[in-house]
Amino acid sequence: MITVPKKIYLEESPIHGLGVFAKELIVQGELVEEAPFLELPIIKGENSPLFIDYRFNFPSSGEWAHQVLVMGYGSYYNHSEEPNCYWFTNNDKKTFLFVANRNIQPGEEIFTYYGDVNYWNDGRKRIEVK
């Protein structure tokens, strides 16, 4: 069973577009969200623009097999080099889990680390990680 997250909301971000914010205190180690995903019809190594800024690699550890679009708030977490949240995949349930790596205060935007250049180079002609 996947439950709807109750401590987060979506709002315009001062960083970029929309972002995910804490509605109330989220403590270190707490599950922020568990989100299912849709597998995208992209062949590994294919240079596809399909959801290029929103897709994730699945699974998160080892060699990935699929590019996916994470449901829920999953595609709205903005990137930071110093994130307050990390993500990993539950390969059995085929979900993404977003977990606080420190206390997150009410009203604070929740950031995750997307990955380094190696994560971003699949499907892109030009890479610019900011």
C-alpha cells in the first residue's frame, strides 16, 4: 500500500518553477513520500527529449534499466548540491522513496540531489548541471 503524503505541498519555488515544501516539521530519517512511477518508452542510450527534465533512472543502485516518470510530487523536487532529502528506489514495490536527511522546517522547500554529470548524460546532447 502506498499512502498519500500529508506533510508536503506543491507551490511556486523561488529557485525554479514549482517545488515541494514542508507543511509541518519533517524529522531526519522520516519518509517524506513514497511514489509510484510510469516507465517511459525510451531505449537505454537513446537520445530522447521525452520528459527530459523530469525523468529518473530506475533502479537507483547499480546499473539502471529504465527511465521513468515519478508520480505524486516526485518530479517536482528541485535539485540542490546540499539537499535536505534523498531518494532511492524500492525495487520490489517499484516505487521511489524520498527521505529527509535532516530536519525540515514548515515552509521550507524540500530539495534532493539529482546526480552528477554521469546521471544526466543519458538522452541529452548537451549537459549543463547547475
